[in-house]
Amino acid sequence: MFATIEAFAAEWESEAKLTDRVLSALTDDSLQQAIVADRRTLGTLAWHLVTSLRYMTALGLDFEAGEQEQPDRAVAIAEEYRRICSAMLEAVRTQWCDASLKETQTIMGEEWGNGDSLRFTLMHQAHHRGQITVLMRQAGLRPPEIYGPTYESWVDKGMAPLA
Ligand code: NI
């Protein structure tokens, strides 16, 4: 869990940058790429990264939820992602203090500290971001580096990539 707002803010800003890098690499056509037939697509997963942040308002944070409908254009999803990431962080910074992170709320029938909810939100984003990078490959796109080199970046450096 997070004990201070600024510890969360620092991690959130760097993680949001990584997610933005992924979303900004999507193309409109790639949004149709499905995990398997009739399951989530790259587009629905990318939009889920935006819409899931709205759940933070259930914790008492007040910020603009934005459009409900998933945009057709990848650039619009990335743009809305950047907006809601900043709006959510601004709400945490201005509406909560470090003591708020120890307060608990009932989430899915359990008592969650707000600091735990912030951690969950970060991990949830990373989870779906990982799914998205796999779908990017299936859609023929080059995934950006996240926590380390990709297959292509090893090749670019003239090194033998791990298969
Ligand atoms: Ni999810």
C-alpha cells in the first residue's frame, strides 16, 4: 500500500508514461485485434484502462469521468487516457492527504485501505498493459520497451534476442 500521496504520485506518473507509450503505438486497425474470437479486443482493453480509472470516484474522489463511448480512433483513446490520468492524480493530490490513505472503504465486500486501492489501480493497469502488448504483436505492431528491451530493440542493437 502507499503511505504517502507523493510516493503514489511519483509511481503513477512514471507508470502512466509507460502506458501512454503503449497506447500511442496503437493504430486504428489494430483496435479490432481480439484475444480469441468473441473475446476482448485490443480496443476494448485499451479503453478499459481509461474507464477503470473512473472507479476511483467510488472512493470519494471527484474528477471528470469523460466520454462513455469507446472512440474509433486509437489517438483519441490515448488522448483521453492522458487526460484522465492527470485528472485522477490531481484529485488524489488535492482531495486526499497522507492520512486519507489509511482510511478504509468497503470494496467488493471487503475493507480496503485507500493506499491499497491506489496500489491495486497501478497493478491493474500493468496487468492489462501486458495483455495489450501481446495483442499488439498479434496485430503486427511493434510493442514499445516497458521495463526492458523488446525482441526488436535487441535486434536493433545487434544483439541476439531471447526467443
Ligand atoms: Ni480489468
